[in-house]
Amino acid sequence: MWALLIFAVVVTCLAPQAAAQIPMQCYNQCYVNYGRCPNVTQCQGAQEQCLSSCALEAGLPPRGPAKPPPGGYGADALSSDGTILGHAKNWDTAEGARSGAVKSCAKSGHEGCRALYHYRHQCVALAWSRSGRMTSNGSCFVAGAQVASAAKSDALAACSAAGFKDCYLRSFSCSGRAW
């Protein structure tokens, strides 16, 4: 009888631990290497479906859309001659990030710094072409994504698609909850 009682206690104590390991194994199978994914949006959708099915298998409620955390705003500013960039990231508001980027640009003493764009919880890359005519020193092409590698490749692709052959990455940064 004692053996049966000890067996019941051991099974009862181990059952929650075993149940907790099954979802983790399932979740680990859902991992996608976003840096090598040719279509980040499609891969994120597939991963989200996989994670939801893991939750259901474990008897948990399905994953739902999460509210983004507060803050996470970033911005970049450019001087009017195109030589100086100013950056700001992880600000609480879009306006604060734009203002911070303009101040960062203006520290260099160049005139006409203005915010180019702002972003939230993502990575942004700026590709540059010296042969473009946005400023006296060239043109920029911007792309944003959840991962830096996707933002970089998209910015370079936009520059190339505009017909420029001298494209290069001039800047990239991530703000908030981006990979």
C-alpha cells in the first residue's frame, strides 16, 4: 500500500512539470530565424499560428494580439545639405523622438535639420545614393521592419529599384520592441 501511495505522490508531483515541458517543446518548434526569412510578414504569421496551436494543445487560451508596450518611438533627422544625420530612439512619444533627432542633428552646427520620419517598435534602415538629388549630396531611401536585416535589405532594394547603382547603407537603428 505504501508503494502505491508513493507512486501516486511521485506521479502527481511530476505531472505538472511534464505538462509544462510539452508546450515548451512545441513552442521551440515554432521558432523561425527571421534574419534569413525572405518574407518576414509571412513567416511571422506562420509562427503565430504555430504558437496558437501549441497553446491550445496545452489547454491554454489561444494567443491574442498583445498591446504594444508604451514608448518605443524613434526618429531620424537630416541636415539640409544631406551630410549630417541625427538619431533618437526609445522615446515615449513620436513628437519627442522627432524633436530629439533634430536636436541630435543640430549639435553638428549644420543648418536646416529636419525630421525625416519616425517609427515605433521596429528597425529602420536608410540607404543612400550619392547620385540622387534629394539634397546636394544625394538621396535617401528608408525601410522599416521588425528585424534589422529585413529593413536593411528593403532599403537597399528601394534605392536600386529607383535606378541607382551606388547604393549603400548609411544608417540603421531599432527602437522599442524590435529584433
